[in-house]
Amino acid sequence: PTTILRADYAAPAFLIDTVALEFDLVPERTVVRNTMRVRRNPAAGRASNLELVGEQLEFISAAIDGHPSAAIRAHEGGLTVNDAPDAFELTITGACSPAANTTLMGLYVSGGNFCTQCEAQGFRRITWFLDRPDVMATFTVTLRADKDACPVLLSNGNLIEQGDLPDGRHYAKWEDPFKKPSYLFALVAGKLVALEERIRTGSGKEKLLQVWVKPQDLDKTGHAMDSLVRSIHWDEERFGLELDLDRFMIVAVSDFNMGAMENKGLNIFNTKCILANPETATDTDFANIESIVGHEYFHNWTGNRVTCRDWFQLSLKEGLTVFRDQEFSAAMSGGNENEAARATKRIEDVCVLRQMQFGEDAGPMAHPVRPESYVEINNFYTATVYRKGAEVVRMYQTLFGREGFRKGMDLYFQRHDGQAVTCDDFRQAMADANGRDLSQFERWYSQAGTPRVRVTTQYDEAGRRYRVTLAQDYGDASPAARATQSGPLLIPFSIGLVGQDGADMPLRLEGEREAGGTTRVLELTEAQQCFTFIDVPEKPLPSLLRDFSAPAIVEYDYGNDELAFLLAHDSDPFNRWEAGQRLATRELLTLAEQAADGRSFDMSDALVEAFRSVLTDESLSPSFRALALMLPTETYLAERMAVSDPAAAHAARRFARRRLSEALRQEWLAAYERHLTPGAYEATPEAAGHRGLKGSALMYLSELDDPADAVRLATRQYDIANNVTDRMGALSALMNAAAGKGGDFAKRPLDDFYARFEHDPLVIDKWFALQATQRGRAERPVIDVVRGLMQHPAFNLKNPNRARALIFSFCGANPAQFHAANGSGYAFWAEQVLALDAINPQVAARLARTLELWRRFTPALSAQMRAALEQVNADAKSRDVCEIVQKALA
Ligand code: B3K
Ligand code: ZN
């Protein structure tokens, strides 16, 4: 397979200014006529031939300026025009087969409707093109289809014409006034209905908003529409960015490789990321939908108006847009003023980063935010590009403040609107707008690996001085990461000093005239640097990396009592939570090592007491408490063990959960009763907070040796639930209690759940996932349940949501069962990766990644993991899967 290098970028030899596409939509064979105005790129070296790419296309005919030409040659992989003129019109007619397209890239059929996915390189499966983001054209699209099968015909931009055709067919013509790269092209055709709303944007213009779904889903579109309206207003208010089209459409489709896609004016969404009502969508789903609707909408400026020069720059749009959606969600969950509500969102985002990105950065797929090379670009839509990329953008805001960040954004749009640019262009705009040299900051884009900051402190009582020494390195980075590292980073390191009364001390650094503020962003630029605070009346407790001001690991030798103190007093809500997590991680890792060595468990009371105070502290919001009472996941723990041992991590976590459930039994019961949410369902963040804390209490109760309370409460909760958060919470508590005690209390509600939602695929996905992630029982390992469910009539490997619900949930979110000592999980993994490889390489490659950290596991497991990887490597066909397993084995 060929490796594409960032260093090899060359401007396109030709440009395409306009594209007119005509589709005759037929599921088995769709004919596409593509007329382009092509000209030589004055800014590029002289190539004589025009080389267009095309994949899986049937060539029908082609013409230059309306005449057939011997210079045109269609071939495997594309179409060449020999000695192309300087400027000409090229018309190519070809055909593709949407119904047979299981890759879900290009034009395909989902649930009887036509839809497209072009990012990153799907457009070449529709027609021949310069399918690269630095070629931007204006598109006109004519869709023709059977009127009964496809009453609705949609594409980007504005509808300019429509009408009937002979033989029961009709047509619609769309024009997108904005230049765009081919990856933002989209069409949808089929039986759809829309929720509509008209709004006025800041400049007073009226806009039509539509959420298109299948008729039976119309009652689940309200939340998406509300989220869209809020996104539009927020982007105007926070960034001065207005919706630039008269019409903005969202379409939901049930077969989709990822969450959603920001096609210009015609966003296409996975149904999972759009459809919601209280009976079918959890509180988490509601929050996700809001942030994804926001994310795709925000791409309209960060991604579409200003796009990427090449795919190595992906984080230019993704990191920035994730940052924007995080800020949006934080604002929605409680406003900018409500620190605690903002912190809840921040904590959740950091959890995801640590769970998905830190592991990636420590393994064979480690890559910089701006990668240097790839084999298959679809493998680089990663946690690093998205999540670490968002942290990198956040650091500009931490360095320059909101106003400075806004100035940088304004300059970025002023310079680059309508262009395809690079991460360097963004950094330069931030630097210039704020009068700063940000050359060192480039390392955040070029270096892989998670930086580690080691902190030591020294208090000089006589001199009232407190010295903080920060030392940065990359810990034990993987070879893949080490290869990219060249020097220290600029790390904005936010710090506070907490006094013995629990209050923040005013901060004054050596050399400053007076004290100012209680949180300071230190700029760490050297490998090691000292910062001295003066006028420090007593020995403080440092609150480090407040609000997680950089995507780094902080090491500091806190005592258990100090962590408990910070958990109780730190004014920075993120660090309050962090103190609890540090304490829990430390205890759990000790337990895990005990388990791995076959010793008996010995756990101090520190965690129990810390949890008791959080649980009973009514001054803390329920949502914060629910987060603080959550133990780090088994996967997170296993990754932090010297040698990953999922069974030990599982045993440790279970032991701690049981201990916490027994020791705090009365408190859990009281919390459960106190946070009941009787009466009508409310979708507010506050109500969700109550449901969340109630759910945590119920889960802990389900760990008790005597499950009677949990079974009684959960059964009642299941029976009276008026929302799926409560219903699923009850069901998983029952399943958990049953697994522990060998009871059968979960059978009835599990069957009831299926019967109740049989016709609602998204809820049935939850039913599959609940079973795939359940705790195992000696007499029935979960792999048997999963294999059984693969035979269920509702299972369908071709539907990515269903495959993810069952297979990915088991392989990725049930570590103790997946990593069974007998290797049964790995054999299953290899089978499923290969089965998916033949259907949908992108989805297969995602699954392939679940074994990438194999070298870190116990020898017995890693040998079996390696064998499974080798088997996949021998039999896989797609570039996607091969890249992953080959990097893992290298
Ligand atoms: N830009 C799309 C992702 C496309 C993935 C292609 N494999 C969704 C998003 O990030 O908004
Ligand atoms: Zn995105």
C-alpha cells in the first residue's frame, strides 16, 4: 500500500471552477453526467495531462467542449486527459450502483432512500474529479428520480427549479452559491418528511430550517431543531458568524459510518445523533445530539467557508470545531456564569480525552495532531485529530483569553474566507492578532505523545516563598510518538495555591509589584523551569493544571489527606473532581496489583470517606456528584498498570464498588430517595443531574451482597419509568445484581424492553449494547450471549449502528469478558473484523483498533492477541484494516 506524505504536498495542476451534475437516480444503476469548467492552475507547475480520480465507476462517455476526444482515457483508478488545453469544458458520463454499495461511502441506499457521504474521498465513487479539498468549485445539481419512490429530492444550496418528467419521474435543480471542495457535496432522495422552522438571523434575514426524517420519526425531531436554532444564535453571539444560506437542512439516515456530516447546507446525520424523545433517548443522547448538531452547524464556517488545504490539516477544521461545540454545550448547560455547570462539561470532555486519546498516543497509531503520513485517510479521523486538536485550540484561548481568541478568529476569517488553508495559517492568525511569536507552539501540531509535567514544590517559611518547579517530558512514549519529538512544548500551566482554611491565596510571583488573582497561567517553555511565589503566609497546597489547561499528565506526590482536602475545598471545580479521581485511581491501581499478584485485597478508608463527603455534600450539584462518584473505567486502569491485566482491573474495581456500596449503604439509599424525579419528565440539565445521581446510587446498591433493596427499587423504577434514562438505569442495575447473585430478576424487564421498542431501531441498539456490556457469570460467559445475539433476527452486520451496539460494545466496553484468558474474545474479534472488512472497511478498521495496545498486556494475553492480529493481517483485503493491523504488528 502507498503511504501519502505531508511533505509531498503539491498544488493541483488544474482547477475546476464550476460543476454541473445530473443524476438519474436508480438504485441498481445510477447514471451521473458531470460537466466541469477546467483550467490550468497558474500557481502550479506545468503538467501536460489532467489526471482525475474515479473509483468503482462504469465509464460511459466523455467530451471536451462538447466533442468526443481521443485525448480522454478512462482507466483503473481514474481518467486522464492527455495534453489538456489551458481552459476547457469537460463532460463525463458514468454510472455507479448505490444499492450494491455497502461501504457507505459515495452514493448509497439506506432504508430505501438515496444518500451520500463524500468526506474524505467518497466523491470519486460518484464521478471522476480532482477529489481533493484544495479544489473548490460552485456546484449545480439536477436530480431525476421516480416520483413515488423519491418524492423528496435534496442537494446543497438553494432549490432553483423543479417539475415533472415523463414516465412517473420528476426532477429538482439545486444551486450552491458558495465554492466548495467535493467532499462537501451531498444529495438525498427518498420518502422523507420535515419539521420546519423559520428564523431571523442577526442581519434580519429570514432562514428556512428543516429536519428531514422518515415519516415515523417526525415526533423525534424537536430536540434537534431546538439545538440547531440555539447553535445559530450562539455562533452569532460568540463569534459573530452568521448563517450564510437562505436554507439549512439536516437529514437523518439509519446507515451511517460515523455521527454526522457537515455537507454545505445539507447536513446528513446518523439517526442516532438526531432522533430523540424522552421514551427513546437518554439524557446522554440528548446532550450528544445538541453538541453534534452544533458541531456540524459550526463547520459551516470552520471547515466549509474556510476549509483544509489537504487532509493532513484535518484538525484545522475538526479540532477547532470540537472546541467550538464544547464551548457551545458548556454555555447551554448552564451559561457562561455558572462555573459548576461549565465544569461538568469540561470533566466529561477530559474523561473522553483520557480514555480515547491517551491510549492512542501511547500505541502504534500514535500521530501528531497534524499527521505526517497516512495510508488510508479515514483511519485518521481520530481522538488525536479531534480531541487533542480541540485541546490545542483551547490553549490559545487559555493563553490569550476569550477576547484575544476572538481577535484571532476574526483575523483568520478576514484572511482566509473562501480558501483552503493549513494549521499554520490558523496559528499565524492567532499569533498576529495577539502580537505573539507562536513558533514554539507549532510543536503541539507536530509532536505525538502525551506530555508529562512533573511538579516539585518547596516552601521557605522564613522567606514566605513557595517555589514550584515544573519539568516536562514525554514519559515512556511509544516509538511511533518518540519519532516525532524534537523539543519542549509551550504549556499553559494553570495553578492556584490553596491555604489551610481551604481558600485560595492571592498570587504574587517574584518580580511582580503586587498580588493579583488566585489562578495563574504559568507558561512553561523549557524542559524545566522554576516559578517562585512570594508573600506566601503559610505552606499552601498546590492546585495544579486547573481546568485541565493543557492535554498533559501531571505528576505530583500528593498525600491521600491532601487529595481529600482538595476534593473538599478546591475552588476550581475541575480540580475538585480531579483530586477524587487521583485518589480513586491510586487505590484501584494498588488493588489491581494485589489482584495481579494473587494477594488478598487491602483497601484503606480514604476513598470511602472521600466518597461519603461528596455524596452527602448538598452544596454540590447532583451532576457534579454523579461524576465525582464514578470510578475510573477498567480500561483506563488497565492502561495505567505496569502490565495491563484486565481481569485484575475488573476484580479491583468490583472490590472497590462493593466496599463503597456496603460502607455507604444508608447514604446511597438516602441519595436514591432524595433524587427521585416524580411527576412529568423534564429535559433540563438539572433534572438530568438528579436522574444521574439517582442512577449512580442504584448501581452501587446493586453491588450489595444482599440485592433486595436494589431489586425492589430498580423493579419499581423500571415499571413506572417515563423516560429511557430511568428505564435503562433500572435494567442495568437489575442485570448487575443478577450477575452477582445468580438471580433472574432481569429477564422479565429485558424481554419487556425488547417488546416495547421492537420497532425503534435506536432503542433496540441499546438493548443489544446492554447485553454485550453486562458483567459475566461463571456459568455463562458474555461471549456466548453475544454469539447468540448475532443470530437474533434483529441483528444485521451491515448496519453500522447495530454492529457497534453488539460487537464494538463487547470488544471495546467489556474488557474483562473480551480479554477472557482462553482467547475466545480475540477469535471472535478476528472473525468480525474480517467479516466487516468485506462489507465496510471503515467500520472494520475501527473494530481492528481494539487490539492495538496488545504489547502492553500480560504475556499470556498478548501472545493470543498477536495471533489474532496476524490472522487478520493475512486475510484482510482493505487498505483501511491492513494499515491498522500492520502498524500494530510492526
Ligand atoms: N467531518 C465528518 C467526518 C467525516 C469522516 C469521514 N471518514 C464529521 C465531523 O467531524 O463533523
Ligand atoms: Zn467535524
